[in-house]
Amino acid sequence: MNRELREFRRLERVCLEQAALSTLDLTRSGLLKVADDCRLAAEAIEAVPPPRGVIAVAVEALKVVLTQGRPRPH
């Protein structure tokens, strides 16, 4: 679980850094959304009790990220 958590945090940081350097609004917006999703995934991993398996935690984190606050395209 720590590895997944570190990876989501690393990806969040990279996306934020690249968004700060981006000169295109669309690119910056996309990077900020990905950074936000990575942050939500990391927070979801942190919120899950440790006894569960690593794969279950990662799946749960992705479920949370994919179902929170984003309207689904029709």
C-alpha cells in the first residue's frame, strides 16, 4: 500500500509541476484534473484500514476517484 500511496503522491506532484510550466490552458487544466484525481486516490488509500490486501486498496481508491464529483459523459 505504501508503494501505491507514494506513486499517487509522486504523480500528483509531477502533474502540478508540469501544470505550472504549461503555457496552454487546456494542458494546464488537464494536468490539474489528473493531479486532483491522484490526490483523491492517495487520500482514499490513506483512509482504508490496513488489514486489506494491496490490490483491494488500489481498486477501492480508484473506485472512489472515478465516482466522485465528475459527471459521466452520455
